[in-house]
Amino acid sequence: MKTTQALAKLGDYSSAQWGMVTTAQARQVGVGKVTLTRLVDRGVLVRLRHGVYAVAAAEETEHADIKAAWLALNPGVPAWERPVLDDQGGVISHRSAALLHELGDLVADSTEMLVPRRRNLRDPSLRLRPRGLEESDVTLIAGLPVTTIERTIVDLLEDHVDASHVAPIIHYAARDGRLDLNRLAPRIDVYSRRYGLASGDGQALLDHLLDQVGDESPSERVLAEILRSYPEVYEEVSRNTRRGSAPESGSDAESRLPDLTEARMAPVRRTLNAATRSRHRRYNTCSPSFDTAPETITERR
């Protein structure tokens, strides 16, 4: 089969699946494994994983490894025909879900998914957990079924992920209006003892986790918003930034550096701590921002 003919047959699948197609889908339109191998050899297709290929000319897709792994679980059914809860497929979860939600700093060494039944796949790049799911626990991100932020946090706590990794996920999701802390607290009651707290106290666990968000954890964009509330410090930082790109050395250079000592930064740190510790007043699911000046932060993803 000619290259152009093969690509035309695969077009419907690849155009609606991030430029990807599975071996099973190719077979359904008359493109066999020998032809797929030939297309790979010619650089027309790229093999992403066993049984999943991407069109080389297609625009590079973000998180291609996760998308390819999800396609591979139910390779004969196109992405657009799969239900949110697929009996033969899975839902992206745990660290992989946190990555897709763009929250936290967890590293996903493998693609993690929740599946409706146990599956014995000897694939180190996949970590499958048989779990029950409700549709309310699933959302779509770029066409992929992913556990909601709330359910992702529950799963991470069940996995006993370190508090220092889970805490920023909760903090930033709640700050951006993407997480309801009042709904989350009772769902995590059963994990409080794992983190050294009284058994069955989800609120205490939530307080404990949010207390893990220290002074150095905010991203630069959040700190910049807080700095703007203190013009003297902010202007000093801005002046230093505007002073040319040429590197300087010696005492002159040191004297030009902004004085960001602990004393000067104290008001900034106090503001941040106040915002964190008064979270139950300020986190509001109806608004993505802090509710009072000067800590108002309105940016959303």
C-alpha cells in the first residue's frame, strides 16, 4: 500500500486523537502491521509505545506519553466513542492527574490510571489501580478523562504521598477557586492517622497539610503580586531588573542589589502567612481570588 493511501486511511483516527493511531484501529481500515512498520522506517510514523503510533508531520502534542498509554488500554475503540467511565479503559489519576491539572511538583515516573477491574499488564510505564469511580470524580482535560482535583488529592493521600507534595496542590487549587475545602475535609477523614493526627479528623489533616506551605513555596508570579502591595520594595527590585543585562562585579555591583533582607521582606512574609492561615475565610469556591486587599490575586489558569 502506498504511503499516501495508508495515511489517508488513518486520517480520521489521527486527526481526532492528537495525531495518534493504534495498531488495532489501523487494522480496522485495512492498514496492516507490515505497512505500519514500513511507515515508521520511512519516518512517516513515530512509534510512541507498543501498539500506538503518531503521524510524524502532526503537531507535537503535550503529554503524548499519557495520551498514548490511555489509547493503548482500549486500542480498538476511537477516543471520541469512549464513555467517560470506560469498562475496557481507564481514567488518568494520582501523579499523572496532578500533572495534567498543572498542580504541584510531583514527578510521574509512569502513567497512573484507575481501571474498573484488575489487569495484568507487564508494562513498567503503566501503573494501574482497580478502583470504583463515579462520573462526578472525573473531568476531561484535552479530551482525556482525568480524576478531578478533589479525587486526585484523595488518591494521593491514600497512597501516603508526602505532605510536602500534597500541600501545594491543595493550597493553589483552593486559592484559584478550583477546590472546595469544605467538600474535601470529610473525604480525607480516613487518612488523618497516616499523617500522625487523630483518627477520623479530616479537618485536622487539612490544617496540617496547609501548614506545610512555607514561606518559600509561592511561585514567582504570586510573590510578584504581593510585592506590588509594598511599592518601596517592588520599585527597588524593578530598578535592579532594569539596569542592563551586562554582568557587574565588585562592591559597586553589590551596592546595587536590592536590600531584600529578612527585615525588609518581613511585611511580605507576614502578608503571605496571613493569607495562608486565614484560608477558611479567604478560599471561596465562587471566586478565584483572595477577598481582601492587599493580597488580592486574580490570575487563573
